[in-house]
Amino acid sequence: MNSFEKKAPKVYLKKSMVIELISITLSIFSKDEECRGLVKKVYGKSFVDEVVNKHKNLGVLIKSLKDGGYGIFEFLYLNREFDDVEKYIESVKSTTKERFFYNFWGLEINEEKIKKALRSDRSLEEFFYGYKYLCDDLECFKFIVNSWQEFLDMILKCSLEFYTDEFHKLMDNLYESYKSEFIKLENELKSHEPIEISQNIMGRNFRRKDPYEEYIFIPSYFLIGKYVRYMSDIQVLAYKMIESTEVKVDKMFQVLKVISDSTRFEILKLLMKEPMYGKQISEIINLTTPTISHHLEQLRSVGIISEERIKNVKYFSANGNEIKKFLGWLSHNLDISKLPHAENK
């Protein structure tokens, strides 16, 4: 599996079966039709529909999560298990409930608040209503928190459904694609710092420019979205290896819908100037932090803002590449140069 793994000083280029298989599971329950379609293209519609029906309870849980379940990858930089999905899940299960809670939701919630929330069902419900931007459904939230090991087993069982001959054939067929990607990264590392390459992949400047102890780059085929980035003393950056350049009209209308809200538009304007964290924004706009977090999640869901965690603080910034794409589409479709010229009088 690691035949393409290349190592430079403190820089690793990998492919990850953990990311691919779990991404497949998240994809089949995703709202993103393209992601679901990609899985069906590889495995066939009837097989995917059968797995979806078999694991429908897991689907309900994943669909309730605002991030689509991607918090499961928050543990990558901790256990560094990239290839064996069973070992990865077992490693996550070996942690404590508090630590799972803390990591699964992106290390953005104070650990003392988590301990308080776990004291009783009533405390957990109060927490849920204060942080509804994390999950849509109270019962799903309580199950994921209280039965987190069972939730992880559900993800594992569903992911292993796709560890088939079709999966191995696909990985074999992608041999040259992975190889080309690794050669490309190796060439870029000759003239650019890893942090610069990371910024180019994500299309923005990071707030933290200090070098990490290690950089791990993981090109992916099934990843939902363009990239996911996790940081502590190391950086793990997984990104979509094969990306369509076609502008998706429905995605552009989703952006329009999101920024039509005046509060979200004001937040985006603030983030166009500089990266900020939730509490800063809440003080400027005079709304509660959970309310701001909800709006930030809406902006993030359509890709026009990105997040970067520095220690335990999440900074949000405007995603220049996505905003440029949106404005280009808008300008193309509402081209004022095509308006009839008024006659000079």
C-alpha cells in the first residue's frame, strides 16, 4: 500500500486507505450528489443502495452531523494510522469519552464544558441546545456521545463493506495518478517550503506560518470536498487528487443563498480583511458565539471560508479561490457589458 511513500526531512507523502474507505462511507450518506455518484460509479448503484439500506441507522447519525462526520479524521495526527481502518477505529475507541468528544468536534469546545455536559442527560441536553451548530438532532447527538464506541463500530462495519475487489482494482488503476501526484509534490518541495505548498493547495494564506515538526500530504480519490487539514505539532493535509474544473451551477446558487443572509454577509466581509475566531466576530457583530458558529458553519459548508486551528483556537478566513470562482460565475451570467446602451441625447 505504501509503495509510493516518499520521505523528505520531516515531510511525508502518503496515500491512506483509512481516508479512502471512511470517505466512501461518509459519501454515501452525504448531501453531495457528486460524491455519492463517484462511489456508485466504482461499485454500482445496486450495491451502494444495498449498503445504504443495511446501514441506514448510521446514515441517520451521519446526516445529523453538520460536518458530515468528518470529525472522525481529527484523530489522524494523534494515532498516525493511515493504512489499516480497523486499527484506526480501535485506536480511536481506546481513548476516553471526554477525549473523543473533544477531538471529534474539532477541539473547539472547552474541556471543562465537556466534562460538565457529561455529568447527566439534562446537562448534555443543555449543551446540545447551546451548540446546535454541531448536530441537527438531539437523540442522534446523545447516541454519538453516550454510545461513541458503538458509533465507531458502525462506521468501521460500513467502511469494510467497500474493502472489495473493486476497491483494490481502483487503487491499482490509480497507480499512475498517485505516482504523478507524488512526483509533482517532490518537485515542488525542491523550491518551496511545505507551508507554501499547503497554502497553494488550499488557496489561502495561513495565520500560523511557524513550521510544523512534520508535514503529511495525502492525495485522495474519495475525499468529500477539496481538502481537510488537521494540526497540532504536525500538519496532516488530505486533498482531492482528481478535481473537476467545471463550475457547478447548483453550488453557485447555494453560495448565493448562504450569503443572502445579512449576518453571514457581514461575517464574510470581516473575514475578507483578516482571519478571525468566533468570539472576536461575536463581539463585533454583537451575537452569541454559538449563533456565530452556526453562521460560520453555513459559510464553510459552501467552501467560501476556511478554518485553521492554532492550539485550541479555530481561526476562519475567506477562501480566495472559491470566492473568485463565484464572482467569475456571477460576472459571466450578469455581464453588464451586454446590457443595451442607452442612447445619447
